[in-house]
Amino acid sequence: MSGNQEHQRRALSGMRPTGPLHLGNFHGALVNWVEMQHHYDCFFFIADWHALTTGYEDTGALATHTREVLIDWLAAGLDPAACTMFIQSRVPEHAELHLLLSMITPLGWLERVPTYKDQIEQLKDRDLGTYGFLGYPLLQSADILIYRPDFVPVGEDQVAHVEITREIARRFNSIYGREADFEARCRAAAAALGGEAGAARYAALRRAWTEQGDAAALAEARALVASAAGLSALDRERLLGFLVGGGRAILPEPAVLLTRAPRVPGTDGRKMSKSYGNTIGMREDPASVAKKLRTMQTDPARVRRSDPGEPEKCPVWDLHQLYSDAATQEWVQTGCRSAGIGCLDCKKPLTEAIVRQVEDFRARAREFERDPALLQDIVARGGDKARAAASATMAEVRSAMGLAGP
């Protein structure tokens, strides 16, 4: 795939605004997003409706949290000139597609989402017996499908979360994407893939997928359709749909884009998470950052300064792998195993590196903190672009479902 073709392909992701972001959010998602914005047509949204699924009783800080997340994104390096940033609730088409998809989604699909029972167990102190909580995976699917992205960037542990979106798209297309002369239209459209040779290649790849389950053939066929310059949007949907079923792909199934998601430990050694209260904020006061790192948990075997340690058993080592160069990492490995350095010695270069990064975030954020109008302009322009894309999808969805009217 050429860089130019890749840039035209769309990727979409979002975050719930539950407060200022921390270093786990930065390394787990934002590092990837900042890189992706230069290679894909990226849509990133702040999922404020999703925040209501578990926090509907207290929304007093929701607007502030939304603002803080946006500032953190900009401080991390997201560029409104390179990607589309918007707020979910400013694009009401999300809610409309959520409603329409709820008409066709089996209840059992939502009840078997792994995180449904897990979160009910973890959040026992909250009343989650609501339709909004049960239906949040469907809202998430609407968030994705309404922009018809090629990719949803996720870590390996989140791949299953995208599968329900693909299943819902498949079900919608099988119900509403039928055309009486569908195959004939597809054969005619295939001529735009590069004449007889392109059409023959498409047919061969489709056979390899439908008859042998060749995933590489499916990916190549999708890339062939995506890169064809002479196809109308409707014919593109037909050819994508013909690859996987018997109807045009009104809502194309998004593919997973696996991204690097390193383990970022919190100050207590567990995964960095607001729910554990062990985070280091992206824009936290540097003195507070240094204090947290000084008291951060280390290898429990190092009771005394003279005790040798095992870096792989120490959460501080995980941070060194993110922040330290090869020479510093070698120094840590040798010094820890031989007890040649103490834990505070080990933490010193790490603390300096993290504080530098936090200070950089704080410096980049100041422009946006001082200028609310600039933030409003960014999300307004992003929202306009998002609504245009969402509206185009909804026009086709309404038409397919017989809701277009006279």
C-alpha cells in the first residue's frame, strides 16, 4: 500500500472524559494517535455520552473533564490541521444510528459482551441496571459505523470489543443491503478495478476468501476496491459487500488496527488507572510527579540497600523501558542485580525524564488553557466535518431502511 493510498483510509477512536489524562493514556493510546494522524484520515472523539453510562448520577464535572481531555490531546501532539477532533454529543446522528441499530440487534448479543458482567462486578457501588449501560456497546458500534472507517486502532486485549461492531454491520447489511440485481451490478462495477485484469483479480480474491477463508485475500481485495479511482461510492459499497455476503455494504465492517500498548505501571505497581488512584497525570505538577516516583513501589526482594534485585520484577523497570536509552537501561540492569545502585539511584534518571515530558505537556497546554475560544473553534470545526460525514451515512441508512420519506 502506498503512503498516499494509506493516507486516504480512515481510522476512528475515542475516549471517555473521566478527568485529566495520565501517562497510561498517553503511552497506551495517544502515542499511536499522534503517529497515525500523519498516515490516515483520523477522526478522534470525546465520548461524553459514554461517560453517562456509568456516571449518569453526577455530571457536574463532565464539561470540565471534556475540556481537560481535549487540552491533553493537544498537549500530546494531536494537530487539528492533521486530524478531526470533536465531541460525541455535538453530533446527534450518533444517537439516531444507535436507535436504528437497536431495532435489529439481538438482546443476547449485548448481554454476552465480556465487559458487561465484568464492569457490573467492579462497579458494585453504582446502579448499572439501566438500558444505557446494557446498550453502551451498541452506542459504541454506532460511533464507529457512522464514519465508515477502515480501521479501529486497539491493543490486542481490545480486539474482541470491535467484533460486535463487525457483527452488527454484517447483520444490518444482510437485512437492508439486498438488491434484486445485486450480482449483475457488482460485475459491472468490477470493470472499474482496472479493466478485465482488475475484475479477474477481484473475482479470484473473492473466491479465495469465500471458498478457502483466506484472510489475506480478503484484505487484498478490500485494498483493491479502496484504491480504485473510478468507482462511485455506491459501487464501492456493493463490491465490499459482495466480498463477504449477498448485499452491498451500507455500513462497511471496520478492520482492527493493532497498536502498541505497553504496560504502564502506576505508583503501586498495578496498571496505571484512575480507579486505582495510582496515576501520574500528563500535566501534573512536576514536584508532585517527583514525589510520587520517589515513593513508587520497587522489587519487594530489595529490603536493604545491599540486597540485589531483579529489574523484571520491579515496576520501575517497566517505566525505564519507556523513558530511558539503552545505556541507562544497561546501567539499571547491572546496578540492580549487583546491588551497585539503590532504588533511589535507579529512579533518578527516570524521574528526570518523566518530569521533562510532563513539563513539555504543560508548556504546550498553556496556549489552550489561556484561550477557551481556540478550543471551541477546534471542536466546532471538527464537529462540522464529523456531522458532514455522519449525515451522509445516515442518508443512506434511512433510505435503506425505508425511512427516506417522500
